[in-house]
Amino acid sequence: MIIFSTFITHYQHRHMTTRRNFIKFSALGSLFSAHSFSLFGQKKTIELSKKPIVISTWNHGIMANKKAWETLSVGGKALDAVEKGVMEVENDPTGMSVGIGGRPDREGRVTLDACIMDEKSRCGAVAFLQDIKNPVAVARKVMEETPHVMLTGQGAKQFALEKGFKEENLLTPASEKEWREWLKASKYKPVINVENHDTIGMLALDSNGDLSGSCTTSGAAYKLHGRVGDSPIIGAGLFVDNEIGAACATGLGEAVIRVAGSHLVVELMRQGHNPEEACKLAVERIISKHENMEGVQVGFLALRKDGKYGGYSVFKGFNYALTNEDNKEVMIDVKYKIS
């Protein structure tokens, strides 16, 4: 510290006359702090990409990306893309993890969660929403037309109806049949496999260089009535910082919430880690918080301001869809921590 203080005094004596020299001095001083250096370095080295890109979780990301690309490819906003993209999955009755057709809770009720966030850090969310198949669109209305971030339950439904959304039965015959089979044993235990996902998270960068993200789900199948996972929680299931990047999560929501997972990924990118490294470090954080990882599958997806992207998961099986000018309908399997 004595040597460094002497250096500061000497530097200030020779270069105290201009603001430019003071900034140079501050940058040199940050070399002595790993966090400070990476923070300043990251902001200076990330270059703005104006080539649109969209990524989203799981195989149903293909249909979602295709819809989002219709907006991005003609210069549209990332916010519109991520809303319209995931609505394709919400509207698909054959998908049993999002929107209409989603697997119900243990009482046979389909409850939906969603959130959305834009380049201005505006955000909206709904949780424990019933009888409305497009929760992400309701979340956007919350963001744009109320002073709030989240509405829940009956209040969220009332708001949706007031905004013109249609009330309908979301429990399809196929989902009801599965639920009745489950009732015979009524055992609730997460199973780790590629089909046990309950979310679509989407991140987009538009041609203006702006980021937005969305996340929507019917939640864990046969959960307790009233349970809410990470998907509608800003900072857990989704986080966007237009200076740095965006991230979303999938898997066991309780584990993601405990570490504010998506916010953690973005902050790790801010410190200088690339998207895949940031996702890996967040996964390792989750593992460190659990004595037993049985049933704790979590995956993260990240998109940086310069268009770089990546993902990582606890166990094998997590994949995501990529669409940009060079890649259409491409699925990518992520690296994982535990074999």
C-alpha cells in the first residue's frame, strides 16, 4: 500500500491539471483491484452489435424464434419480438409446459406465470394467473399501463379481463388425462430429463442494439396450488441490462430464486466473463448451495450486448434455439456440470 500511495502522489503531482489525465489515473488505479478492473474494462471493451439475434430455451424455441424473427429481420424492436415469439408457444395447445394445455397443479388448475423486460429496465410480470392463455401479453400491459411490476392471482385476472383478454379453459383433454393418471399415486418429485421443462425464456438483440427478454410458463406440473417459481420474478427467471446483456433461466425455480440466478449471470458478464462462463459460474453457485443435487436441474441462457451468447446447465439435457442472419432453426446443446 505504501508503494501504491507513493505512486498515486507522484502521478497526481505530474498530472493533476486535466480531466483526461485524472481518468487515465483512475483506470491505472483499477488495475490493482480485480473487480474494479473487470467492471471498467467490460464497459469499455463490449462493442455494440447491430445484427439482430434471438435465442430461446428448449425445442419449442424453434417456433418461438421463427415468430420473433419476423419482427427482428425487418428492423423491429426486441421488445415486440420477445413478446410475439413466446406467445406462439403459449398459444400451442399441444405444448404441456406453457400457456393453454399446460400441466395443471395438483388440484387440476392451470396457473400461469410470465414476465417481460425491455432495454430501459422497464418490466412487468403476472403470477398465479388463471384462465388467460397469454400471460406474457398481460405482463407487458402491467409494465406499460400500470405503476407496478407484478400482479398476481385474481387481481391479475381482473386486470387482464379489463384490458380485453378473453377468459377460457386452459386445461386440455390431454393434460387432464395426464393429471388424472398422476392422481392415482399423487407423488410429487421432479424428474431430471429433457422433457421435464416448464418454461420458455427468450432473449433478443435488435438492429438498434437494444436488448429485451421474456419468460413464460405453466410452472411445475402438479405443484401445490398457489406455488410460483422463478419465471415471473425479475432477477431470477429473467434479467436485462442494456449496458451489458440479458439472461434467463429454466429448471427448478426454487433453486434459481435462491441465487437471483439471471441477475447473477448478467453481473458476471459485467465483470468480464463471456456468456457461457457466466452461466457456468451461476450453475456452480447453485450447486454450492445444495447438499444434494438430486432433482435440481437448472439451466441458464445469456446474450451479451455484442451479440455473443451461451448457456450452461447442472445436468445434461438443456438446449436452446438460435436465430440470426446466418443461422435459422439451429438447436444448440449446452455444456453441463454433472454427468
